[in-house]
Amino acid sequence: MDTTSELVGQRVADVYLRECASRSVLQLLANKWTFLVLGALADGPQRFGVLLRRADGITQKSLTQTLRGLERDGLLSRTVYPTIPPRVEYELTDLGRSVGGLIGQINVWAEANLSSVVAAREEYDEHVGEEPLPVTR
């Protein structure tokens, strides 16, 4: 099996291959808003307004697009309750919950290592533009 088309024909996914369809899933999960919405929904069903406040900085348009995309991809379900005005809730599906644990772990890691990353950035920025040190052997 040497070509991408042969791999796709065999239903073998490899995100490192340029034309592998699994890259679209990777791209979906790498989106900041997708990541934050999935993380917020890990706490249980949420209404649009709650998600809008929870994902601080997201616009209504971006949230709407993100929710529609996640519903299309099977990661969340949308329930409309027959009230006036209609009440809509979003909830993770089993597929969405299966990735929720990973998102939770990444969130914990990001928060726990924030100071180390900031320190590394500051150290790097201090040395940008300096002459590199010669390598001695």
C-alpha cells in the first residue's frame, strides 16, 4: 500500500497523509471555538446564551456556525422545546463525550503549565535577534 488512494480505499486513516480525510476531523478539533464549546458542554446540556457567555469572546455568528458544524459532525445534538419562545438546548452526543475527556485533559494541562509557557516565551523573546552562540565540540 503506497498511495493515499490505496489507504483511503482500505479505510486506513493517517492524519500525516496530506489527503487523508481524517485531517478534517483534526482541523475541526483544533479550532479554538470548537474546543471551548465542547469543553463547556462537558458540564451538561446548555442553552445558546450560556454557551455565548462561557466561551468568552466568541461572536453570536461564530457560535452559531460552530454549533451547526458540531451537530453536522455528530458531536452534539440540538433539542428544541415547544415553548413560547422556543427553548433550545445543546448537548454532547456519545461521540462528543468521547472526545470531551481529551479536551478536559488538555485544559488542565494548559492551566497547569501556563506559567512555564509564558516564561519560555519571555526567555525566547529576550534572545531573538542576538547572535547565536557558537557550537563547540
